[in-house]
Amino acid sequence: MAKEAKEAASAPQPHDKLEKCISCGGDLASAVLYHRYHVCPYCRFHYTISASQRIEALVDPRTFREINESLVPLDPLSFADRVPYKERIAEAQRVTGIAEAVITGTGHIGGVEAVLSVLDYAFMGGSIGSAVGEKITKAAEAASRRRLPFVLIASGGTPRIQEGVLALMQMPKIVMALRRLSKQGIPFISILSSPTSGHLLAASMSMADIVYAEPGAIIGFAPKRLAEAATKEGKTPQEFQTADFYLAHGMIDAIVDRRRLKQQLALALDLLGFKYRLTIANRSRLRTVERPAAPAWERVQLARHEQRPTSRDYIERIVSNFIELHGDRIHGDDPAVITGIGYLAGEAVMVIGQDRGKKEQSGAHHEGYIYPEGFRKARRAMRLAAKFRLPLVTFVDTPGAYPGLEGEERGLAGAFGLMVGDMAELPTPVIAAIIGEGGSEAALAFSVADRILMMENSIYTPISPEAAALILYRDSARADSVAASLKLTAEDCMDLGIVDGVVPEPEEGAHTNIGEAARQLERLLVQALLDVQMTFTRTLLRSRAKKFRKMGSYGTLFEVALASEADKAQESFVNSVQDTIDRVLGREPDPNRRVKKRENGNRR
């Protein structure tokens, strides 16, 4: 029944006359939601609507101005099958009331001016011929000239058979026009309605900054019958070529109900086009917490506390109007990584968070382990941050990268290495906050930042204390003593010059008062951002490189350590010589000499 409903809703039909929902049988005669948005209020089934209806639903009243309306389809091949192409065009124009399968123009969406290209499936299945390709290309070029966001509402998208190879040739010029938008840093958002396929799907997947889909939309590059024929088993999953399938496989950012689409689109355009930056009147150093140091193992336990705030907890309290983005556009959507855009203290920022979830959610979040698609998802967010000059804020909380078979099959090492390189060269300010367990390479890849903060009870380590104890002593029970040797606490990392500030927590830990922990973290995040906000890009990158170049090098810290070792060696040598002289002279060596020397050294 559901399959039949989808196919029926994808075909042109007089929806306004429907009294019963073709999906659930619900009464539509008096349903306000149906008459306004063509959505069933009972099962949320989304019916196909015309391009004009979409424009009316999305664009602010009396702001839409059509462009390139004079471009109409021709018959370049004099194509004829059962019905001549010209007659098909005339019939489509009569049924839809429009000249071609796409309407292009400018309008305001929630007060933000944009250029729109809206496909109409009722016009020959929304297929792309020469006129459609030209109109979409010209619309993108208009967005480029005027530096306006470009919004594509896709429906259909396959090459029009009646125009042969000329229809096929529309894809390159559309993509080239969209590429120019990308190079100019102009937002491109695509909305996939049912059905979307072919060239429009390819352009959206490869070029759009954000891709939304309507609930239940049929989405697929090739017709389903061809896909099934090419599949070894001869059949595909039930959810194949649906919006849910594309979301689960990391190809789209979200499924958005038609009633909420305008609000979501307006917010996304506002965030991507944000032009304001915070400034600071007086620069000051990040103030760190001054409290008695707790045992390292106690810090480890607090960092792993099952009720400890997660990245999502902090994002919900610190970042307003947050729009989450999903998927790596290649394989999947790692639930252990959150990416999105929102406002931090009123400024638009890109946010990347490692999300281990709470105890009852840990399985759904891979227990915080990062898969290759998680690294790729984060890299995609970083590319958007670079394109739109958005500061990047990361929240680090992971036991490490997933080391299993799937990780190796999907290119874990390469994904990790590429992310480190991308973050090192990101031309916008980067602030990292280690909020829980900063484990190994997965933590490092998310914290190659201009400023690094650590929550008071968080840890940062190349290996878990248990694993280190097992390797060193073949006894994981000695993890508590190994934890101290690893120097993994926030205080240790401050002393080593790894982090720039320690964020105070409530006395018993962040889990006892999440609101207060979030307030303290927000305060230092904003201060850290302001500290680097107005720095020239070249200076920012040079300072970031210098910061990490010094870590672990033979700098001041290691000079002190080497001097200490040299003093000990000299003391040992002097004591040995003096003991030998005493024996030659028949005297008993002084057993207190080493202690005296050490005390004298300490006094110095």
C-alpha cells in the first residue's frame, strides 16, 4: 500500500479534490494542513505539489520575481515517437500552466534574498532539456553576479529523452556554474522532493552545502528497476532509494517536514550568510582554575562518569539556533560525531562534537569510538567553515578511533591523517574544548586548534591507563598508578604546554550541575575565540603551526629536564670519585654525602 501511495503521489493529480489520504485513508476534506501544504495530518504523507505552490509556501509574500521566463523548450532533433515532442510540450504547458519544467527567480525567504530554481514534476516528469539546463545555469550565474544564496528545489532530474545527447550535455554547464558559486563562498542549498534522480541529484550531492529532503521522498540516481537488475541478489532493501536510506548512508543533512521547511531554510541561509564578528575591548590571558590537584585516577573516573555532560548537552546550552548537519557524503553518518552551525554569543560558528552519549545511549553512539565516516563528516564541516569564514569550535570526548575491521576497510588511517592536516591549515579560528575523555588519535584530530581548553576533570592521553598497565605490567589492575605516570590530567597538560586553559567545574564534577559547567565553558570559549578572532589569516596559521611545532621539541621545558638529568649525572660522578679517594686514604665513605648534595641542590 505504501509503495502504491508513493507512486500515486509522484504522478500529476488533482490533489485539491482528494477527500481521503491515499496512504492512510484519513479524512482530508477539512484538514487545514493538507489544504495549505498538501501534507496528510495523520500519517504525514507528502503529496507532490507544483513549482508555483512550492514558491508560495517558501517565499515571503509579494517578493518573488521570475527571471528568464522567455526561455521555452524547442524541438532540436524533430523527435517523434507515439506523440510528437512538440505536442508533448504543448500538453505539459496546458496542464501545468508554465512554459518549462523549471521556474527561476529571486525572492526573500524569511527576509533573506535568494535566487531560486524550482522544478515541477508535472511537466514531463521534471526532466532536463536544453531550456531547463539553460534556465538553471542562468539562475546560478545570477546568484554569482549578485552574490545571493542559490536554492534548488529538485523534482525529477533525468535527461529528457526527446532531446537526446543535447539533454545529456546540460549537466557540465550546470555544475560549472555551481562551482563558481562555491569558489565565491556563496551558499547553495538543495531540497529533494519526490522523486529526485539523475543530474539534479548528482548536482545536489556533489555541490550543495546543505541538502534537505522531504519525508518519504523517492531519491535515486538510476531507476529502481535498473538498480535491482544490477544488484547481484536481484533485489534491494525495502527502504532503498528513499529519504531515510539517503540519510542513514550520509548523503543528506536532514529530512524536513514541508511545514517546517521555510523556517529551516531561512535559518540556514541566515547562518551561512552571517557577516558579524565579536570584538574584544581589552585582551586578557585565559585564566585557569586554581585548586588542589586531585589524584590522576580520580580524574579518570570523573571524566568517564556515566552522567557526565556530553557534547550535545553543552551544544544545547551554549549554541543557539543550532542546525545539525549529517553525513560524510560517501558512506554513512557516524552518530559519535555531531556537526552543525549555530550562534555562540551571537556569532555564527561551525561546531563539531564527539558524542559518546549517556549510558543508555552509548551503543547507538559506538560508545564514543570514531569511525572513518566520523572523520570525513568532520572534514566536511571544516570545509564549510573555511568556505563561509566561520570560526570552528570542537568538543572532544572519545576513548579513541574504532580499531576494528570496518575501520580498516573504510580507510581509518587516511581519514585520521587527512583531518589533522585539514585542521592544521583551516583558515579560520579554531577553538577546541576537551570535555571528558580525550583518547589517542581521535582526540588529537579534533584538537589541532589555536586555543585548547580542558575541563577540570577531563583527561588527555595517548592510551587508556588500563591498556598501558596491561602492556607495561601485564596487569590492568595497576591502571591507577599508571594514570599518574601518563600525566593525563588538565593540570599536567597545562604544565606541559599542551593546553591553554582549564575550565573550572562544580566541586563534585560537571555531572552535578550541568548548567554551571556549561556557563563556565561558554565563558572561556568566548574568551578564547575573542583572543584570536581578529588575527589575520596568515598570522593565525603561522601561530598555529608554531604552537604545535614547539610541543615535544627540545624547547625550554626539555632544557630544564635535560639540565636536571645532567646535574644528577654530575652529582653521581663527583660522589663516585670522592668515595674512591676516601677508600684510597683509608677513610670510610660518607653515606650522607648524596643526601647533603641533593639538599644543597634543592636549596639552589
